[in-house]
Amino acid sequence: MSFRSRCTLLALFLLVASGGAARAQNIETYATGVPGPWGLAFDPSGTLYVTNHGTTLYKVPAGGGSASAFVTSSLFVHPVGVVCDPSGNVWVADRGDLAVANTGKILKVTPAGVVSLFKGSLPSLFGLTMDVSGNLYAGVYNGQKVIKLTPAAVVSDYGTGLGVVGNQTYQLDFDDAGNLYAGNEDRILRIAPGGSPVTQVIGGLSQAMGFVRWTGDNFIVATFGFGRLKYASPTRGNPAVDITSIALADHCADGPMVAGTRVDQPVFMTLRDGWVYLADQNCSKVRRFFLPGMPVGAGQRTWGAVKAIYR
């Protein structure tokens, strides 16, 4: 990307953050009916699947509306991370019982709602994503690492040394170059292809539960600890302090984005067709807002080789 293009994008981000574009932008409710939503994943048809740290996987029809219980299964204990493959299967990372070691697991749910155990006896898990070759990646809760699972369910450590004891690894997502980004406590980390090196991209965020990456290392981050969405970029000076709150509607209300207000307990996020989707725990709904200048189709996965694996 050229210097001029980077400057144009940065100027647009600054406009949004300062409230310039806020007068024309709204935050709106996309889905209701999920108590305390956590993970979000769209399938290829636009159906949204939502976890809520309970025993139910919810389903929202394309275009939004009221969620319905898709699967209620005793196999689920505390599901959080969720991702869909090109065939419409839903993969769920279950944290398990924190009081019992190695009760984490990953489950597969078919489009018909049939649940099967993909891999059990895992450590407690949080975020989940999939690469273009069909490998799954899960953040280990309080384990300072990411694990990789092949389509044959072979497990290995991928990114390690992610902070210190007590640091949690939250949402995970790949860029087109194969870098894996991880929300890790108060920062965003970049894990290079192959699992190392691990570098900090952004700091000073306070529980960076969820994020979307717009371009380069520019992010919108759901900071659970601050109760705000943040625009964050290392190009804006010291990333630990130079972070501007994005102007959003107050708490659970829909409407124009107003500078200096809060969202309630934002957690995982996703991006589809230029829209940012946000799981808002305290409001018990999925919310969304449009990123100005974002091309239609942005945020939708180009699956490549994974299509052949799950065909």
C-alpha cells in the first residue's frame, strides 16, 4: 500500500474517532435473544452463529433479527470461540470446567444441528479460528499459548510465551499473509506464520476481548475493561497511550454515534461486508455499525485449500 493510501485511510480513521463521521453513522441492533453473547461467526450464506458461555448455540437468520436456539446439548459446558467452515459446519471451542483440568474441547456442529466431539481432553479454551488449510487454532485460557489442531485432530503448540501467568488470550484471526493476531489481556499480539516470533502490535487496551483489523495494523478493539470500542494503531505514536475511543451510542441504545460515550461489556467482534458486528454482553444483543470507505465483501474469508478438505 502506498504512503498516500495509508495517509488517506488514517485520516478516515481519525475522522471517525473524532466524531466527524459520527453525525452520519449509527450503531444498530442486529440480533436479540441471546443472553450475554460471546463468540460470533457467519457461515457462507450469512447466517450468524452465537455462543453465550452457556449450553446453547444460537442461530440468527441472514439479515438479522431474533436469535433462536440452534443446539442445546450437554456436550457444551462453557462455549466461547466459534468459527464456520465453507461447508457451513460450525466449530465451537468449549472452555470446559475451570475446576477440572483438561475438560476443554472442540465440537463440530453440522448445518443440520448434529453435534460431535472433534477433540476432547484439552486445556480450557477461549478464542477459535481456522486457517485456509483447515487447521483450527484455539487460545488456551490462562495458558499463555495458542494450540493448533489439524483436520485429523493432531494437537501441537503454535504460539507460546503469550504474556505471564494470568494473561488471557481472547479473540484470534488471520490476515491474508498468514499472520495470526491475538487479543491478549491489554494488548494485541501478532504471531508470525509457523508460530513465531510473537510481537506486540498494540498495548494499553484493558482486556482486548475482540477486534477487527481494517488495514495493516489498524484495529477497532472491544476493550471489556474500559467498556468502549477503541481505534488503535501503532502509527499514532505510543500505542500504549495514544488510543482514541470511537464515538458510539450510549450503552445499549441504537442511534447516532455520539462522542465520549460507552458501550456495555463489548466482547468478540467480526467483520462482514464492511459492517463491524459486536457481541455486547450486558445489552444481550449483537450490534453493528458500518465502517466508512470499507469495500463490500471485506471481512469475508477467502478459504482456498480448505474448500477441498470440507467439501
